[in-house]
Amino acid sequence: MSVLRKYVSLSMVMILLLSFYSTAFAAGDDQVLRASPYIRSSSINVFADGNGKLRVESYVGATGVVDKLGIKELSIQKKSNGYWVPVEVLISDNYKYDAISYIYDTFYYGSAGTTYRAYVEFYVEKDNGSETKISVSSPVTVE
């Protein structure tokens, strides 16, 4: 009787686990919930390459092929008296069309000992909708 009881208990646990598994995937792949309807991922990074040179790397990826994506504005800011102050716009209104991802890398030459960061406005447009995402990089001090 004890063996039968263990078998029934194990079977019930397996049925319960399988029911949770099937419920989690009942919506199918086309029903994925997203925080954003247009932007899947993005990043902005600044690296100090030495001799005053900063390398700026930016990326935005859409949730699928979109009509237009890219950068509204990418600028450099420096820290001055505890505040972030715009220094220079590196690029504005630069886009790809009928694409799923966009990469833009560039350089900026700063002053040694000054702390900088990048500010970017990513833009994605599809059909009658659009989305703008503002991001800033981690600060970097020029060597």
C-alpha cells in the first residue's frame, strides 16, 4: 500500500508541474509581453582610450523591422561644479530605414582630468506610432 501511495503522490506532483508549464506557454510566442512596443534594447557607453580620446558606442534594437530607427541626438556632457553641462552635439537626426537595429560609434577628444558622459535620444518609428528613449552613459574621466 505504501508503494502505491508514493506512486500516486508522485503522479499528482508531475501532473501539477506539467499543468503550470503548459499554462505559462498557453499564450504562444506571438503574445510576448514587452515593456516597450518598439524598442527591444539599447546601450550607450563611453571609454577613455588615452591621450584625451573618448570612444562612444551606441546601439538601439527594435522589436521587429521598423520604418525608421536611429538617433535624434547624441551629445557629450561634462561635469562642472556638480552639474552635467552640454559640450558638443556629435550627431543629430541620423536614421536607418526598414531596419531592426542601429549602431553608431564615434570619438570625442576631451581635456585631461575632466569627467564626461554621453547623452543620447534614440528614436524608433513604425506605422503610426513612435518611441523616444533617453539614455546616458556612465561617467568617464579623460586620461
